[in-house]
Amino acid sequence: MKVIGIIAEYNPFHNGHLYQIHRIKESFGADFVVIAMSGNFVQRGAPALVDKYARTKMALSCGADLVIELPVLWATSSAEEFAMAGISLFEKMGCIDGICFGAETDDLPLLSSLAKILAREPNAFRILLSSYLKEGLSFPAARANALHQYVIESCTEIASAFASAEELSSVLTMPNNILALEYLKALHRRHSPLTPILIKREGAAYHDTKLLFSSQSECKTPASCIASASGIRHALLHEHTLSATPLPALEKMRAAIPEAAFVLFSEYLTKYPPLTADDFSQILGYCLLHTDKGALSGILDANEELANRIFKSSAYFLSFSQFCERNKSRNITYTRISRLLLHLILDITQELSAAGKELDYIPYLRLLGFYKTSKPLLCALGKQATVPIVSKLSHAKNLLYGDALSLLNKDLFSADLYEQIKRQKGTSAKKSVEIPFCHEYTREIIRL
């Protein structure tokens, strides 16, 4: 039995994700595909467009066999911690053979060589990184510049693989390549037995906010029907602000989403409007009033300098997105601020992150859903998992304790908060219809 894992957000699920799952099964001979998926909040520091249960159904309806939740602590952390947690989750399952991810290049040996440099962090590379950080660059930009210079000066064999310094720079700054490097770096640092499988990204670029087509008839090739998740979100949210219903916007992106997933996506959005970070603005405003500088500096992604900046500018707070724009700078990205503010709302601290690392990131496996034909996979998981499997929350207190239970409780709190905002927004949109609250303890594993 061959089992391959994917670390994903599926925000939302689209044709590129379907392409990846099909390639894993058809080209790489996988019997089962397991998804380690972010819950209701995602890595860029925002709520997912639709909740984790809807996204689980979308994934299972399009070929995934099992979906396991990536704890909110790691799902909303930096790319490095996001990757480390995903790799750890698959290792703890005990039955995963490899991990598949996409990149803008299909040169796995090249990316692996670059990842080894990042994993080892040679002294010369650290000096270069420090110098670029002192110039005021953000960490991602400083790291890319440092790695670029280090390769040119110290790794002639790697540098010779590129036609020019500009080509090398382009490879190091492409979004999917950056995340691929993090996965490979995590595999190296953990001495992981998982085999990396690289698939070249097709279709729209990662951050492309434009749909390259408006109907199925415009899709000349499979790749031309692959839009980015950013493009789908942008189209949906922009159009939704102009209409009382998301359905007109949905029709424009129908060609970008597999039919089975599209049906589930549209059904969900007829009940609940898509959520954005600004839907949490009032909660953030309260948190800013309620939190002093000392407590703020202890929030994950914060430090004393950032805490002072946010504390001083809190008098100008209007909304989540406005406050991110106000506090970003040349060396602090919008995403870093967004994650920090989300962590403030969810009370995710540096102390909790440290405790999670002491537990090697993943102290439990929480099942979100599985496909009915995956019984052999579930049997293997039950026998080989090295951490408790949480299939019923009522049993969690008998399975987990201490910091492991604290991590799970944070997942439950974040899910219930998301549910509360989703319910309020849905009820407001329908005006006269009161939508019931679904507590996390009442949720059941999705079975398709």
C-alpha cells in the first residue's frame, strides 16, 4: 500500500488541487492520498473563505481519501513552522510514504540542494542574512538575497545550473518554490524518511488575482483552466460586495473549480457569506483596547518593537485590513502583521508555540473526514500512528493532557469563534432567518 501526503489549505479547492491528486494516483502509483489541511484559519493570517468541514467535503469529493486537521497554532504560523508541522504530522501517522508539493520548477535536485543550505545555515550565509536584515529588508527578502549571494559566491556547481543571476533570483522568490524549499528544509532537518515528490505548477501564478478565463469554453488545455486560489478569492469577494448573493460571482469561476467541489462550494455560500479578516474587526478592536504592551509582545509573531508600534497606532484602528496596512513597513510584511493580529484575537502566544515545539509540533491527529473506500488506510493508521488519534472530542480528555490538550483546546476555541462570526454574518445576510450555532463538540467526522 502506497500512501502520499499533501499539506494544503484548499482555500478554496480548485482544478490545480484536483490535478495534483490525480497525478499522485496516476503517475506516482499512490493507493491513497492524505491531506494535512488547515482548519478555519490560514497561514496568511486570515479566516478561510469557507469552513474546514465544507473544504474537507470538497477535497474528499475530488479524490482525497483522508483529511486530518493541521492545528491552528501551526496553520497560522510562518512558512517554516507550517512546513515543519505538516511533515511532523505525516511522520506521526506512521503509514505515509512521501509528501507531494508543487513548485514553479520541476528540478527537485536543485531545490533540494538549496534547501540543504537553508537547513545547515553555514556561517557565511548567516553573515549575509544578518547584513541584509540590517539594511531593513523583510526576512523573506533578506533570506532570498542572502541565499542568492551565497550560491553565487560559494556554490559554483549550483550557480552553474542557472543561465544568469537573474534566473537564480527568480527561482528563489517564486511563491511555490519558497514553500517547496521549506518542505525540503524540514525533511532535511528532521532526517525524515518521507520521500519528496515534486509536481510543476500549471496554470495561473500563485498570487495571480485575475481569472484567465470566464467560462469552460475558454479552457483550451487543462492548464488553462487552473486559476490560483488568490484569483478565485479575489473574484468572489470583489463580486460579492456588489451583489446580495455570491451566485453571480460563483458562475464566473465555475470553470476553475471541479464540478463536485463547485456544487458543495455554491451550496455552502447560499447559506453563509464568505468570511474575511475584516469580519473580525470588532473583536480585534476590543483586543487592542484590552491588551497592554507587555502582553502584546508575548503574542506569536510579535516582539517589543512591533508591540510598541501597534500599541501606539491602536488609536487609529478602524478595521483589520486597515490596521495591517497602517503597520506594515519595508521590513515587516502585511502578512506578518496579519498573523500577529490574528494570534492576538486567538490568544496564540510565543509560550504556546514553544510548548508545541517541545511536543514535536503534532501531539495528536484530529480526523476531519475520510472516503468510504479508505478502510485499509484507517486500519494502518490505527496500528502505526505514534500519537493519539482524536476521532471523538468527548474522548480527548482521556487521550491528551498538559500542553497537548492546550493545543487541542486552542483548535476548538478558534473553530467556535469562526462559527460564531459565520453564524452572525449568515443571519445578518438573511435578515429574518436565525442560523443555529454548531458547537465543535457537536460536529461529526465527514464520511463520503
